[in-house]
Amino acid sequence: MTASETNEQTVSPGILVEDVQGVRTITLNRPKVGNALNSSMVQEVLAALTDREGVRLVVFRGSGRNFCTGFDLSDLEASSDGDLLLRFVQIETLLQTIQALDIPSIGVASGRTFGAGADLFAVCDIRLGVSGASFAFPGPRFGLVLGSRRLAVITGRDRAREILLQSKTIDVSEGVVLGLVHEVLDESDISDAISARLAAADALDPVTKGQIKAATSDAHFDQDLASLVRSASRPGLKARIAAYSDLRRTELAERRSTSSNANGSN
């Protein structure tokens, strides 16, 4: 795939890849399941990050209401602890690939940006939030350490610990205060914002951009992978995820019931 002045589009089962004037937009394209990441999607995104001739900027977006609601658990019952471990390693590999890119990356968060989706957003160089977006990093609730050090680099150690240990959901305004979100925009303003950032990046030659990214890198790839594998290798991963999923469904049902009762009393 080569970026050019014309629009080039590739559709895979889980993603849409579009090249326009040096910008490669990778859109997670499973809106019916909140763009939750499964193994094939991760591999498709990794493939879209290779062969980048002429690409000067990579943008990650989500189709539909949400950017990405995390890890796809639809086949949890048929998965083993080993299967799940491999999937999380694949996601960490994707995150490290994005972090190591020698061109700028932009994440555009809309709706729910949770779990692995929040980690994908956080690893981008420039992070734009659409009004109404929210963020959560629920991995610790089932014993998973994924992206924790990277979050701490962004927000500071104490705030990262607060978010992770208390399973906080962050709205987009708080995301700005924490440094997780660089700017909040309406959906209609996103295209112009991306164009402006491409123009600013093009003021530097490609070699300089790569050198700046290398000089400011906080990459600890082996440490991040080791932290993930240690947490995911603890026996009972599948059972912990299943328990979390059950609890999450109960919490959502209670929230809907409370909301319905409140609306009915007005």
C-alpha cells in the first residue's frame, strides 16, 4: 500500500485503512461490538503499519460511537489461559510497534475508550478527544498489567496508581487535566485538526522527526512485556476475566435500572 495524493482504501474484516495525501487512517471497524479487539484485528493493524512508503502520519479512529471498548471476550468460554496470554502479548506487541514508529501517530478517542483501546490511544504521540469521550483501564480488575508504566509516564506515578487501583473512569475533560488528552474537539473539527498537525510535522524533515522521537523515547519494551507476561501467567486468568465480565454485566444492569428509575420519577 502506498500513500499518494489520491484516496486509497483497503478493507479487512476488522479494520478500514485509508491513505489520503500522506495520512494513513486506520479505523477499527467492528462498531456492533464497540470495536473490541480480537486477534485478527490486532494482526490486521500490525500489517497496516508495515509498507508505509509515502506515509507521513498515522491516525487511529473507531467506527460508530466508540473508539474501542477493549479486548473482545466473545469467545472466552472456548479459550484457555494460554490462548488469552497469547492475545495479550499480541496486543502489547501492537502497542510497542506504534510506540516505535518513526513518524507521528494520532489517536482520536470517541465514546468509550476502554481497556486495550485506552492503551492504544495512550501510546499515540498526539491524543485528540471527541466531546463526550470517556476512558478506563480495567485490566487490574482481572489481574492484568498492560500499559501501566506508559500511563504513569503520561499522568505521573501517583495519578496512574489512583486510576488503576480504583478502576476510575475518566471523562474527556479530566483526561486533559491528566495529560492523557491533548485537545477536546467536536467531531466536525477532527479532520482540520489532523491536517494542521500534518502541516506542522511536515515543517521538519523525516530524518529529524525520527531523531526527535528516538531522543524523547521512554520505551522500556522488555520491561513492559515482562510486566504483562508475569501478570497474565498467574494461574486462573480465564476465571478472573469471567468473574470480571459477570461483575461488569451486573454493574451495567444496576446502572441502567437506576437511570430508568430516576427518569421515571421525573
